[in-house]
Amino acid sequence: MRLFVYHTPELTPPDSVPDCAIAIDVLRATTTIATALNAGAEAVQVFSDMEKLMLFSEEWQPDLRLRAGERGGAKVTGCDLGNSPLDCTPERVQGRRLFISTTNGTRALQRVQESPVVLAAALINRQAAVQYLLDRQPENVWLLGSGWEGSFSLEDTVCAGAIASALADKANVDMGNDEVFGAIALYRQWQDNLLELFHHASHGQRLLRLDCLEDLKYCAQTDILDVLPIQREAGVL
Ligand code: 3SL
């Protein structure tokens, strides 16, 4: 297995996709997607464009859908939810399809949606992603951070490092680029203080300004959910 870490969708090699792509947006899209599926959502369908989300979800039976929209960290007017994983309780999401559009996470998922296998990972379901890779042994794997509007984000890279570190402990993995070493080093330095790291992260600070400390605490937990969002058709996990 050959691992590559890309900090943002913009840094991926153009016109190519890997055998297996893992999109990561710890704060907060992939944490929310994993939480919604774990709470019994029928599926999660991602859109980078809010207007398309509204149009497409209009065709869905109202009591079987939830619209989640986030821009700049805040809930989009007219949506049922923003992007807080804490809103994805079984009472709210069970049996419903979550139509979601976020600033960066959904763009990362769309960048790799042509890959034969597309997964969504965060710290909360890190071990589920690791186990999938150990069982299936895909040849080329991209760990793709969402970043923030094209820039590096600490929380996505530390999660890529958490996945790469666990894999390197258990299997023979080739490091496809230097970013893998960097991500592992970041994770190993901060693994016991992830919440503190999120306080240093620019998006962590943005969310704190929006009063989202509880979200940060939730997103900083490792291996608490045994759920792995897998793309079943383009844009649907
Ligand atoms: O950028 C994204 O995709 C979001 O996850 C950002 S936020 O955490 O909802 O603000």
C-alpha cells in the first residue's frame, strides 16, 4: 500500500485519482457525516453548491430529508441544520437523508468522487478507516485534507497523520510523499492534546468565536465511532 497525504484538494495531482481516497474534514464535515450515519441516517448526499442542494432535495419527501448548510462556520438560512455533529441525534436523523453543503469538506469529497473507493474519515472514526485499509489493502491511497479555502489546516493533517501512524504500526506501507512523514510527526507530537491543538488551529479559533467549544471537544475524540462512510454512488455516502 502506497500512502499519499494532500493537505488540500488544490494540492492533488490534476487529472488523476487513487484506488482509494479518504476525504478528511475533522472540523466538521466528515465528523458530521460519520455521526449522522452512525445515528441511523439513510444516507448523506453532498453538494458543493447550495442552490443545487435546495433544488435536488426539493424532490425528496419532506419528512425523509434534512437539509444541512454551512458557510463561514454558520448555518445557512433556510436549512434545517448547520454543520454541527451534535445536531445529528438519532431522534433527528434516523431514516432520513441528509443533504449537506459545507465550505470545504464537500469540495474535498467532490474532488475525489471519481475514485473507485471514496471514504470519509475524521478522528472519531479513525480506526474504522484504518481497519478498512488493512483488510482491503488498496494499492494507492490518498488521505485528502479539506483545508480552509485552499489553505492548510492543522486538524485535517493531524487526522491524516493519525490514520498513517496506525497503518505504519501494523502494515508495510510506502510513504508516497513527504507530507505523510510530516502528518505522522504532527500526530505523534499532539496525540494526547488534540483539543489543545484545535485551539491553535485557525478554524478551531473561528468555531470558538461562534461558540462551538462543545463541537471542538466532540471532534477531538479519537476512535469513538465504529462507522465508515463509503461512497455508494457519486456524492452519496
Ligand atoms: O469547511 C467545511 O466544510 C466545514 O466543515 C466548516 S465548519 O466546521 O462547518 O465551519
